[in-house]
Amino acid sequence: MCVADARLAGAIAKVEAIRAVPNAEDQFEELARLLLYGNPALQNVSTSEELPDFMSDAQKVLITLRCFNNEVLNGGVMQFFWNCPKWAAYVEEAMRWVKLPELADAYCKAVDKLIGKQDAYIQLRKKDSLEAYLDAADEIDLEWFENLYFGEFDHNAKRWSGLLDKLYVNAVAFVFSNLKEFVR
């Protein structure tokens, strides 16, 4: 067995263990930890830089969606635009790769809102402060996006009713069906 085949077999065994995790959110996080942050070649990828050319399309999709999701969970889509502007161009395509056209379309509308207020945004961004960020969030209303993304929390099912849960489910399915793209 060659080295690449041994790595793939080892990754498949670890991924199979992740399949047993009971919910898609935890699967998504475990897959990201294993296939992105457990990969020495990807450990220095920074959201302040463009995505590296050496990454596979599947790696770019997963890392983009994880970054986007973490920022939205922490502070909304405006926080993603503020903290990760160089990755904003990858998000729509990543959402379409995992078959989330409704979310991709909503993201495009959010980008359009941002572009519609770009002069004010650019001036605030130059200040690069918490106060400037809060002013930008007030200036550019993206609450509708978060409402679509999260929906309502279903306490019985213990999950969100919006597109967030679909992102987890679809991204996990994407990774499972493109595993060879993560192990090279």
C-alpha cells in the first residue's frame, strides 16, 4: 500500500467514526477539525489572506463554510464581512457546492446590501474599531439574513429551523461524498 493510500485509509476510518456522531452540527465541526485543522498543510491558512491555490475545491468549500458559520454564529453576517473580507467572494460558490441555493441567493442579497452602502462601510472599515463595526452593523441592516439563517430554535428537536441546520447536513454530506479531495 502506498503512502497516499495509507493516509486515505486512516482518514476514512476516522471519518467513519464521525458518521456515528448523532447530529450534523457536531459532525460538521469534527470533520473540519480532522480534515482541515488536522492537516499540517492547512494549519497556517488565514482569513486575512486569499484562500491558497494548493487547496482542493472541496477543502475550500469546507473551510469557507466553517469560517462563515463561525462568524455568523458569533456576531452575524456583518461580522463575517468585517473580519473575513477576503473570503467573502468564496461563500456563494461554497453554498452552491453543497446544494444550498436559497442560502446562496440570500447571501448575494446581503452582499448587494453591503455594496449599496459601500462608501459608508469603507469609511467605517478604515477606522477598524469596535465602535466603527457597531456603526456599520446599524448602517447596513442584515438582520433579515440572520432570521433566515437561524429561523426559530425548536426546543423539542434541539435545532434551529432555519437554513443553518441544512448547512450542517448538506456540508457533511458533501464531505462524505468528496473525501478523496481532503486526503492527498
